[in-house]
Amino acid sequence: MSSEKRAHTIEVHLFGRFRSLVQGASAMEDSVLYVPCDEGDRIQDLLQRLGIPMEEVSHLFLNHQYSAASRMVSPGDRLSVFPREMGLLYRQYFPKVE
């Protein structure tokens, strides 16, 4: 993807079973999607576009900060999405940014 197109997207890193959303994904490689970002979008809007129900999400990291789904996003941000089955990994270690 060209750097111009990436300037209007969010880099979404998917983990666990969410990797299946990336065609040809492998456990040995990063599973990354570039999702269009509109002004005023929140993490939950991006997840909805990807077809990921909030009740299946455990942890969200926006630009390496443990984040709430209601947090605003901007083009160029990096979002990491972890499924419920990976839920015990981070809860007690990071404060959540709203």
C-alpha cells in the first residue's frame, strides 16, 4: 500500500483467532490490516467495520496504550486487537486510557 493511502488509515494488528481476518495469515507473521479512518472515528467504529463484535474483544492497545473502545483514533494510529481467549494477558499490568 502506498504511503499516501496509509496516511488515511489505521494500522490494525490482529491477534489470536482474529488473525483469520487477514487473507493468508500465518502464526509466524504479523496479521495487519489497513482500515480507512474518518474524522471522529473511535476504536469501536473500526472494529464494527471489520466485523469484530465488542463482546469477543479482550484487550485493545492504541499506539501501545491499553485503551477503551470509545477512544478516538486518527489516521496513522496503530491499533492492536486481542480476542477474549487471550484476556488474562494484560489486565493487571496496564492502566486503561479512555
